[in-house]
Amino acid sequence: MSKLLIVGTVAFDAIETPFGKTDKILGGAATYIGLSSAQFEIDNAIVSIVGDDFPNTHLELLTNKGVNIDGIEIVKGGKTFFWSGKYHNDLNSRDTLETQLNVLADFNPVVPAVYQDAEMIMLGNLHPLVQLSVLEQVKNPKLVVLDTMNFWMDNAWDDLLKVIKKVDVITINDEEARQLTGEHSLVKAARKIEEMGPDYVVIKKGEHGALLFHEEQIFFAPALPLEEVFDPTGAGDTFAGGFIGHLVKTGDISFENMKNAVIYGSTLASFCVEKFGTERMETLTKQEIQLRLREFENLTQFDIELTPKKVR
Amino acid sequence: MSKLLIVGTVAFDAIETPFGKTDKILGGAATYIGLSSAQFEIDNAIVSIVGDDFPNTHLELLTNKGVNIDGIEIVKGGKTFFWSGKYHNDLNSRDTLETQLNVLADFNPVVPAVYQDAEMIMLGNLHPLVQLSVLEQVKNPKLVVLDTMNFWMDNAWDDLLKVIKKVDVITINDEEARQLTGEHSLVKAARKIEEMGPDYVVIKKGEHGALLFHEEQIFFAPALPLEEVFDPTGAGDTFAGGFIGHLVKTGDISFENMKNAVIYGSTLASFCVEKFGTERMETLTKQEIQLRLREFENLTQFDIELTPKKVR
């Protein structure tokens, strides 16, 4: 079975949306990536850090879903990373209310020996130096995917450029792509990012879908139109987990198969936003995913006869 | 040959975008709809009104493209409708600088006898009472498509509801759909609009594409990612022209074929925004449209094996 190594936060989140408010619940980029990629029945493992305030039930949830947690360090007497945020009414933007780095402040990631030969690596949102450290511990991965955010552009620019240079795929949201490149046009932004290192650029546009760029090729997947988005927290990470999960499962990193990976990512993300936090991902079944893939097909596939006849 | 009757403005526009500024150039909803639908080699005709300040060259352009202009009234001593606007830097919004109704203030549309049996009607943006008057002059059209905007929601609410009740398809932008229904979710908004009359609802999201709703079915077409949008003026009307042009040409008003119509609409609109005003539409060729349809196919079509095997 192919191995996927995930690095990122495992954390507490407190979330407020127009629909309600949570106490400290399970959160973190690696958590969402792990739960999402676990749907592909691959051998995936998380490298992260928590304090001993982190409930065993959260770790058991990951284990029960098939996620290896040997690389999650538990710091005695330490406190787990905590983020709280409040979404605006349209759910397209949010304010961070509080960030407590806690044990994350001194995180030295250690990749378990059995995952040092992982075929694919998902560098979830974290300090670029932590991401780089993980990369240095793995031998010849077939594919490395990076997710990052504006915080590191503002606070660790040089380190961020170093890690961007070393990855094959970057997933980033539209405003961050613009900030990273100074280009308003996403087509131009993607081209500039490719010059920084990655061969493939995925730009996430939230409710407006996601774009995959590779040289002159572009693929687009919409977000599924939902009656109500309940809580967008983790949607981007869930997208990334679905994207790389499909690639690990199939072992095929062609552009054609990355299109499918983007569809899987969008499909998984469409579930994530239906409930608070990880709640929906905890109960998600393969049959539900299949049904929703069909919805994506109905949503986007058409049949126009082109002249000359189309060649796939 | 199937007939399409178009009603809407034929006008002067003065446009300012971050890329430049025009004097009074050819504009108007019916102009864009006419130029776009003319690409389908159908028998299309415009009902509109201009002043005698309107240059013959503009009318000849329409005629040369195959658009019948017998229904364009020329008012002696009258001045043509004039709109000027300035786009914001991201081109997603604009300010109206000036609107001169001129001859449009007293427009009583007269549908030429030979178009009173037109199979399809495109009610372009105009006062709802003018749209209703056109509808009353045609016999049993197979399909009526309505385009409207927020201005009529603010200024002619009751009349607008009357015309909405009588049409089969409405095309409307996302913010306007929200204003019309008080629903933020576009899925809910579309459902409410269907309750007002139309069987099909097309919500245009500008650079974020377009959604087609019919009962429980949804189809989505992205806007083609462009390096640069030069001038969005007329894009919505050009979309509408491509949409109904394909329906008139094929005579097929099934949901499946409306999907293709949405793709044609998006394709035509993607050209419109490449240059100022109608400039790009004036030189557009069928071969260019075919090539861009292939780009849309590459952009959106994927191939995931579903279980059980998909049935189209």
C-alpha cells in the first residue's frame, strides 16, 4: 500500500459562524488532511505535535479512520495549539480572534522511520522551516504537495520561497496567489508561481471552485452549489487531502489524473462545510462520496460535438 | 430558418477601464445579443429605438452580420440612449457616470409582422412594460428568455414581477438574484425565482461563471480564465445571445441542450471582454469559436469511473 506522509497542525479550534458557535473542538490542517485522505484506504501518517491536554478520543478518532499517529508528539505539561475565529455573514471571510502557538512554538518534527520512504508528502500549513525539515527527512518522494497561507508571506518570506522551490505542487487560495506574485490575473499569478518551483499550481477560490495549472494547461472544478454552507473551517485542507489521497491511491501523477484529483478534493470539501469542524468528515461514507461525484459529473459535464471530432 | 426576436437597447456607450477610455461607441443590450446570436446563422431581428444621431455605419454593421433591423425605429430629431460608466480596478464592479434615456423615454416597441411568429424571444434589459408589450405582439413563442437588472427592481417592481411570471428562462446576475429573492444562497434564490414563473434560471457570476437551474438539476459553466479582461461591458448580453442563439439554431429546449447553450454563452462572452465594446465581436469567426469550445472542454471535462457505471 502506498504511503502518504502528512505534516501540519493538530489543534483545538473555536469557531463562530452565523449558524452557531463551538467550544474548543478538534481542528488543525493535518487533522482535516488526514481524515480526508483516509477515505482512499491508503497508508497515511501525520507528523505533528500536541500537548497533554489533547484528549485521547481525538487521537483515537484518527486511528480508527486508519491514520497512523506515531509521528504525533505529545508534550508532557504542554498545551495544544489553539485557534479561534469568527466568520462574517457571507462566510467568505473571517477574523482570527485568538492564536495560541503553545507547543507549536518549539516544534522539531521527527518523521517515523517507516514513513521516511513515503511516496508522497503533503506539507500542510505550518512554518516553512518545519515543512523543510520534514522534506529533509524523506528519501526521494515521488510527489510533494505544499499548502501555505498569507501569514508566512508576511512573516517568513525567505523560508517560504525555499520550500516553494522544492515542491511539485502548491495549493494556495486566490488572494494568497495574488499576494505571492503581485499579479491580479490568476493565469499570470500561476505562471509566476511555476517559475518559483512547482510544476503544478492549484488555486483555491472557496465557493467559486478551484483551478489547476500546468504549463499551458488549465483545469477548473466548481464548488458544489450548496443550499447552505455551515462552517468553512478545514475546507481547504480537506480539499488538499482529497487531492493527494486520490494521487496516492492511483499512483498516477499525470495532468489528466490530477484533474480527477481536483474533483475528489472538491467533492470531499463539499462535505466538510456541511457541519461544524470535523463532524461531517467523521461520519462520511464511500457511498456518499460516490453519489456526490455523480452530482459533480451532472454539474459540469456536457456534450457538444466539435469539428473536427474531439480527441481525448 | 428559425426566427429569434430580440428587444433591448441599441445605444451609445462611453467606457473607462484601467486599460483605457472610449468616446461614444456602439453599445446596448440588443446590439450585443444580436452580434452574439448572429454567429449561429439564424434569422434574428432587433426591436429597438435610436435617434437620428445614430450613425448608419453602426446599423450597417448589424445588417452585415445578418441581423434584421427593420424593427429599429429611428426618431427624427431624437437623440440615442447614452450610458457611460467607469470600472473599478478589479473590473468586477463599476460606477455609472451618466445615463441619458433620450428616445428610450417614449419607446413603444413595434414588432415587424414577419417576426410576430418568431419561435424564440430574447427580452434584453429594458423597462418591464416594454418587454411585456413585445410579448403581447408575438404569437405562441416556443421559448421566452428574460434578462433584467437591479435598476428595475428598484424602480418598477410590480411590472418586473409581471414579466417574470410570463417567461420560460431568466438570466440574472448573482447579486440581482439575491436582491430579487432576499436569499443569499444561490440555490435557494433560484428555487424562489422558479416559484415566480420561469422554469429555468440562469445566474451569471461574471468571472466566476454561470449556473443553470431547473427543478432539482444544476449545471455550471466557468468563465474561461483569461490573462486579462479588458472591458466587461456587454459580456452578460453576449452570454444571453450565445445561450439563445444555440437554442434557436438547434430548436431543442431540453435541459441537456440548455447545458450546451450555457457553454456557448460563456464561450461567446469570453471573446467579448477581450477588447473594448463590440470590437472583438465584430471580427469573431466560427473557427475561433470552435477552438475556444475545445478550451472549455479541456477546462472542465474529466473522466472518473463511477460505481455503478455512469449512465447518461
